[in-house]
Amino acid sequence: MSLTMQDLDAIEKVVGEQIEERTKNLPTRDEFFNKLKIQPAI
């Protein structure tokens, strides 16, 4: 069984949605570092 680009696009979309769903309650990187009162390494 081989995957087509359409298959890969569908997989990427599902994985992206799952990641977004699981991380939507997490603070952004800047919010996180502001709460810790430290400067992120750039």
C-alpha cells in the first residue's frame, strides 16, 4: 500500500487538528515566560 499526496495531506490535517485541540489551553511561549519572569533565549 502506498500513500498518495492526498492521503498525506489528510493525515497532516487530522494530526494538526489533534495537536491544536490538545494544546489550545496552553499559554503562548511569551505568556509562559512572562509568568516565570525570565527572558526566553532567542
